[in-house]
Amino acid sequence: MSFVDYYKVLEIDKNASEDDVKKAYRKLARKLHPDLNPNDKEANKKFQQINEANEVLSDPEKRKKYNLYGENWEHGAEYEQARKNQSENKNRTYNGGFGEEDYSDFFGSMFGGSGRGTQTKFRGQDYNSELQINLTNAYTTHQQTLLVNGKNVRITIPAGIANAQTIKLKGYGGKGINGGPDGDLFITFNITNDTKFKRINNDLYASVDLPLYTAVLGGEMMVDTIDGKIKLKISPETQNGTKTRIKGKGFPFYKKDGQFGDLYITYSIKIPTQLSEKEKELFAELSKIIH
């Protein structure tokens, strides 16, 4: 993986304040957000880069390490400990200091240079990304292609994925150093609702308009579920606000084939409008009978 200068990514200099970092990130995020650039791969790549840059530069401790070690900032503590150990060994053997030449040789031996020491392997950097999908897509297992570090990665998204849930793709992070293992990619899901259903865990909730005549006399009616229509039997004298449960017509359980939550329907009785004269007469007669 080629080194990415996070300061250049956010279009700021190294003396930028924390507030400058936030402002620069927000400005670029609004400009490069995938929702505004749905088919622009380059914008998608830059959006991921500014997220990575902001994650590091907005954290004082991470920024300090990044300024000191550059692309190897995540291994700064390991480097310092290894340097300390080697320095102590040199002092015991030669009773001498840790000169600039030794320092360069040592740094090179750790991070792939031409030093004289044994190269130390380091794990690659983990990447974090956010993926937005809609509720309909989350209902079924499907595949999507992501742009990760300039490469297209095709992933399978299991049915039942939850909003804000994070999954790990092993080995899809930064390249390892000196033959060390690659880092991982962590994807957090942002699920938008494109349906009339409300999802709570694995159950779905919806309100259905019920004609007055059906509510009074009973009957049958077709209602929507997230994967099609079903016929429901309506009991006579059904009251407004009555709830009914349809077992197994909710959301699938994550990575549990064949297991589903339930669908809860709340009936909202619809009062008829634009009545004909005949209908008004009948309602008037009914009113006299009831009273």
C-alpha cells in the first residue's frame, strides 16, 4: 500500500488546529459523500481516505504518533520498545551509545530498509468503513462491491444485518510490514428504512387501514408484508387500534437460516367519506336503531 499523507488528504498543513481538522473533514465529507456521488468511484475512494485521515488526525495521541512515525505510526510503541532493547544490548556489549548510524540501521531493519539487523514483522493497519443499505436489502442475503484501498472487494451481506452492526473482513486492511499479516477491514452498517414497516430487533410493525364495513361485519382483506401480500381474516366488530400478530412474517435472524421474527399489525378503522344519499339514509336508520 502506498503511503497516504493524511494532511494532504484533508487539504491542511501540519500546524492545523483540532478545529481546523474538523472543519476540513466536514467540508470534504459533504462534497464527497457516496449519496451525492453514487457512481463516482474516485469520489468514493477519496471519501474513505478522508475518513481514515480524520480518524487519525482528530485524535491527539494518534496524531502525535503519526507525526513522529508517518505510515508506521500504529507500531510506534513496538518500535520504541524494540529500540530500547537493542540500545540496552549495545550498551552491555560495547558500553557505547546509540548513534545516528545505528539508529538508521535499526529503523531500516524494522520497517524494510537495508539495515544490518533482523527484520521485525508487523501487522498491517486496520481499516474502518461505513456502508449504507436499505431495509429491503437487509432482509435478504446479497452481495455488494466496495472500493477498499483502490481495489474492488465483493462481500456477502447476510440477511438480518442490524443497523450500526459491524462486521470484520480478515486480511482486507493495510499490508503487513516485513511479511507481517495484513490488517482487517471493519464495516459498520447504516440501514435506512425504505418501507412502511418499523423494525425493532427482528420484529416488524405496521398500521393497516381497515374499512368501516369490514371492521363491523368482519371478512377478509389483503395486507402487505415485507416479502409480499397475505390474506387476513378480520373478526366482526374489530375495534380501532386492535393489534394482531402474524408469526414468522418479521425480519430474518442474522445467520440463522429459516428463523424469522413476527409481524405486528395495528388496525386503523377508516371512516367512509363522500357518502351517497342512500348511504346517509342507511346510517341514519342504523343510528335510530342503536339509540
